[in-house]
Amino acid sequence: MVITEQQEVLVVSSWNEMRDDAPTFALKFFLRLFEIIPSAAKRFSFLRDSNLPLEKNPKLKAHAMGVFVMTCEAATQLRKTGKVNVGANTSVQHLASVHFKAGVADVHFEVLKFALLETIKEAVPYMWSEELKEAWSESYDHLVVTMVLKLGIGLGLGLLVKGVNSGDSEKLG
């Protein structure tokens, strides 16, 4: 998997269009996930004991924004360095471990990608195209595969086998 310069440009330009309202779109991204898989909310420790509605939960908002930003930044990092750095305070190994312990499976990553793509489509409809969909798909897939391979377990590797670029909702069932 290699992200092209054109894909990087598409991800970054669409991200720049969404940036001013990124917290809203990031939250919509995760709310879509919970619409598709309601039980997924229970996998987040900060949501389990919260009485706040999901859309009001500040920890969910922060988490959603972090995932949104990491996915965008993955496009630039991958093209320039061939790897993903998720931040100074979090290692890819840690992210993989947390997801594994929470019971995240291939289908969760696929549904999250579907939710991401639908959110971007809603956020920048005037930019939406197969090329933009492919660019964000590649960036997201790189982030997931990097995280999963770092842990050295089977989690998420089905994405490689199934064809990481299609993003078809039919795969979600």
C-alpha cells in the first residue's frame, strides 16, 4: 500500500475544508458508528459509566477529533516517510493494544471506515468523488494496518485480504 501525492493532496485539501467545523464532523463520524453498531459504545471505557448523551460527552468529542486528525495526518506521513506516527504521547503499539483489549474486530474497523467516508461525503459534498473516497480509504487503511501489524496479531488483517480500498457497505454485515 502506497499513498500517492495526489491522494495526499485530496485528503489534505478536503481536511482543510472541514477544519473549521472538524469537531462537529468528528463527532458525527463516531455517532454514525454507534448508529450502525450500538454496542460499540460499550467498548469505550470513558462512555461505559457516563450518564451524558453521546453527543454531549467531551471525552467522546476529543477521541473522535483525535481519530479524525490521525487519519488525515497518516496520508501525509505515509507518503513522506512510509510510516505513521500517532503522536508524541501515544505509540502505535499502545493504540493496537487498547483496541485488542477492548475486543475490536475487523468489522469494527470496516464500519468505522464506512462512517468516516460517509461523514466526509456529508462535510464536503462539492468535493466528493471516487478519487477522494479512495484517498481517505487509503489513509485510514494505512493507519489501521500499521496499528495492527505493530501488535503482531490477526486483528484487522482481514482488511488486507478483503481489499482495503473498496469501502463498500455490503462488506459490513
